[in-house]
Amino acid sequence: MTEEEGVNWMLRQLANFNGVLYQEYVATHLLHYGDRSLAYYDEDSNVCISKPILAAFLKLTPNLVYERTDKFWRYRLPTDRPGRQQ
């Protein structure tokens, strides 16, 4: 899987799950490809989405916010605070 394919997969999953996409689900899926350009384990053994994939995904989804407590992206609501993280 290329980085572009990874981003496109994330966009499809967002649509498949009614606008909610969990970070761990994405990172775990990408990690299975065994390519650190897609996902990796950080120093605390957390599975992470690679920075280039995350940056490309965020660039294509300006109307999403990240729920930091539960670690998922969702579409912005009128009641959300300014900024990407909620």
C-alpha cells in the first residue's frame, strides 16, 4: 500500500463509518502492511499513523475535528470550539 492509497483508504473508511474514524483502527490496519511509511510504534509502544499520511488526510478533510479523549475524527458540529482538536 502506498501513502496515497492509505489516505484514500482512510477517506473510504470515514464514509463507511458514518463520518467517524478511530485512530487506533486506522493505525492498526496500516501497521499490518509492515511499512513504517504507513504506521509505526512510538517510544511508548502506541501504534501511530505516519506523519505524511496524517498530514495528507488532514489536508483533504478540513471539516473534521479530532476528539482527543476517545481518539477519533468526526465531522465538525456547530457547537464545536474553534480548531481541529476537541
